Amino acid sequence: MCTVRLDGVSLPRYSSVLVMGRKKVTSVSNKSQTGSLEPQAGLGRSRTKSGAGFPAWRGWILAAFSILILTGFYTLPVNRSWLNRIFGYYRQLPRHFATTNHGDIMYARHGPNYGVPEYLQTLLKKDDVFLLPPIEYLKRTYSHTFWGWAEPKFFYYMLGRQRTVTLDSPDVWEATCTIVIDEKRRPRFVRIATRADLRQVCVSFGCRLP
């Protein structure tokens, strides 16, 4: 606010403030001749209460309640397998920390996707032609998870330039060996010597050859 000068006399400017439904005239003090203002005590004070807003303790309660709801959701019978897997990893940590063998560590991480190629390395000959089992056959008879070893790119990554064929390959008749799943759901290495052997293997796979 500035003062109004009239005939050499400085007069304070008045401001009206509405208080309790009445208009009250309040003067703004200014005694300076240079035009600087000195606000009165109480004017310009924030009317908001200190600490207004979302209290921190409510945020902590909300976070704890959310964690409780999520924990309860994953303990339901439908979702319990996820929680059991988490605790299973925790129980296996001491054994993993004590393991120093590279093969054991890889098998613990990849399971049969590592174990089956390692098993085949001890049986395959350089001139063998390996017939890759169908993925659906492995999912149905062996595992819904550990069937990646039967993919051509994964098999090549694990065993190198070992020649492979699939059931839809033109040279499928050149296959000399494959893997079948026995009655105990274990992979078994079998040799293919004749076309009759190959047809029998295809019957095990649940398919037919022309």
C-alpha cells in the first residue's frame, strides 16, 4: 500500500475488511516519507491451518493395508503355487550357496533344458541325425516347462553342429536316434535303425508319417 499526499500532509489509505458480516475499516500504517510500507501485525497471515493435507501416518496405514490385501490374494488356493515357489527359492538358498560345480549350478537353474542336452552329449555320435521330439508331445508326457531343449535353436546352442531333423523335414527318414518319454515320465534315448523303427517312434509321438 502507498500513502496519499494531500496539501503536503500524508494521509493513510484505508482498506475495508469484511469481518463477521460487517464492514470494518482498517488503516494501513505508513509513516515513511519515502513511500515504503510497514504492514500491520496480523495482515497477510496465511489463513490455512498448519499441517493441512494428507497426514503421513495415513499413508503408512494405506501401504500396510495394501500389502496385507496382496498377501491374502496370493495365499488363495488358486494362487498359492506362486507363493510356494518364492519360499521354495528361499529354502534352497543355502544349498545353492554351497554348490561350486558348474554343471550342478546350471541344472539347478535350467533343469532338464540343460540336463537332457548334457545327457545326449554322452550318447550321440558325430554322424548321428537326431530327431527332435514334437513340443506338444513333451508338454503332454514330460513337462509343461522344460521342453525348450527340443527347439532347434536351443539344441544347436547346447550341442553345437549336431545334425537334427523334425517330423516335417524332407529328410526325416535319415534320423538315426531320438528321445522318447517312458511310463515313468523319464526321457529315454532310442536308436532308429529302420523305417519301421521310425514309424514306431512316430506312434509314440502321437503322429503319423506318410
